[in-house]
Amino acid sequence: MMTKVLRASRIPILLAASMPAVAQYVATPPPSDSSAASGAHADDLHIISKNGQTQEQQWTDRYECHKWAKTQSGFDPTQQSAGAPSNETASRRDGYRRAMTACLEGRGYTVRYGAPVQAAVPRPTEPTRIRQYPTAVSEFKYHPLAVQIFGGYTVTAGTTNQYLEDGPNIGFGFTWFPTSALPIGLRIDGSYSRFRAKDALRDLYGGGFTSGHQDLYGGDADLQLDLAHRSSRAKMYLFGGAGWYREQTNLRQVSFQYGEFCDPYFCEPGYFPVLSAVQRTTSPWHSSWNAGIGLEVSSDDRASFFIEARYQRISQYNGKMQFVPIRFGLRF
């Protein structure tokens, strides 16, 4: 009878001893190995979500990264190191931290470590909480649709440089990222550029023209690929696609003629500039393609600044026009 009583008394003792562990992980998802949560907390690990992951997703990522880091380093922060040298334990802990950090950063988190906490029995009535840091104001946040305005300078390239001087450009457009899970989006841009005509271009129209300029306007449809980045405030991206453009050429001929210039008080003879000829031609729409690279920096929750450069080539019936637009812009 006494033996049965002793055996029966073990059950409430075991239940009482397991209550802290049950309370510690009551707020976690149901992983098969409860050491994932305590392992992450044992080294005072704090993570910051970059892509708006839910709390449930954060627990899942922590658990999976804990298992992988434990396999890579041979160190389990939830187990006491019995008899192992202190320097070996520190080396394994560092390996575990590096593996854990690399795994979480690859899943879209910023990882921070504080001082390791001492093992303590948690209070049975208070669940373990994840320490969350508010996202900085200057970090990127996912917005499906953004509008951009830009302006800059266009450099002529190739044979185009023989006929046109460099000139300014302006434009606007929008960018659409269907989902935050993929770094690929669609962007549509419209732009206008102006170039002063060189002598070679004026000579193509019969000569005699003394000045002129060419206007270039149209639009592009591009795919944008955001590159992997460690900073939550700045990112680089690649883009490229096709478009349609047309050119409008304006030439003027100014000659000096002899005559008299009169005002209400007197007349004076001399040579005066006179606009003697004007020619304006507009081309049909030409297809084009472009490819470029950009850098974007977040300024607040919604707006960001960017700088980008692209190579642009426009097909013509008599050759190719080549440009390198360099643009500064605001996206919001």
C-alpha cells in the first residue's frame, strides 16, 4: 500500500514541475520541438520584421532556423553543457548565433542579440513574450502601387551625338508590385526630352538653318527586379523593357536684312535679324528598348528618393538613336 501511495504521488509532482514549461510556450505555435522558442530566447535574440510577417509566421521562422542552426553548429542553447570546456562552448554558441542570424536574415528579418540571459524558472502564470521593436520610420514598407515623378539629364550616345547635343528630361509614371512575396514589379513611365540641333542635323534638311532643336517624347513598359539588400532603408534594383517614341524637329533660319528701325521719336538705319524660314517635322512612332539600374532610399513611411540610369535605343527607318537618361526622382 505504501508503494502505491508513493507511485501515485509522483504524478502531481511531475505535473507541477512541467507547469513552467507549459506556461512558457503557451503563446507559441505548436512546433514538434518546444526547444525552438526557448533556444531563441536563451541568447536574448530579438528580430525585426522587414516584410510585415505575422506573429505566427515569425514563430515558424524562428523554430525552423533554430533547428537548422543547431544542426550546423552542434550547439543547443536549451541544453546545459555538461563537462564541456568553456572556450569550446563559447565557440559553438558563436557558430549557432551566426547560423541563426544568416537564416533569419535570409527570411526577411533584422536580427539583434543582447547579453545571454541566465537560466531561470519562469513564472507559471505569465507566458513568454517576444520583444518587438517598432519599425523605423525610414524603413521600406510594402505598398502595391506607387507613383513616381522624375527629371534629369540625357546624354546622347553613338551616332546620335553627331546630330544632337545633350539635354534635359522630365517624366512621370507608376510602379506596381502584385505581392510582397516576390521582388518583381511592373512600371510604366512617360518622358519628354529636348536636345539642341547640331550643324550635321541642320544640314540634313537642306542647309541654311541657323538654329533648331528636337523634342523626344513617349513611354516605356518595364519589369523591375529589386535586388537582395541588408539595409531596411536603401535598395538597388534592375529594370528593362520596351517602349514607343517619336521625334519632333524644329528648325529656324534667321537672316539679317537692311532697313530702318523707327520708334515714336526717331528712325535709325541698319541690319536687323529677321526670321526667314521655319521647318517643323514629326516622325511616326518608333519602337525602343531600354535597360538600367537604380538606387532607392526611403525617406519616410510612404515616400522615397531614387536615382537611376538606363541605356535607351530607338529604332528608325534610317538607323538607331541612342541615349543614356540619368534621372533623379521621388516615389510615393
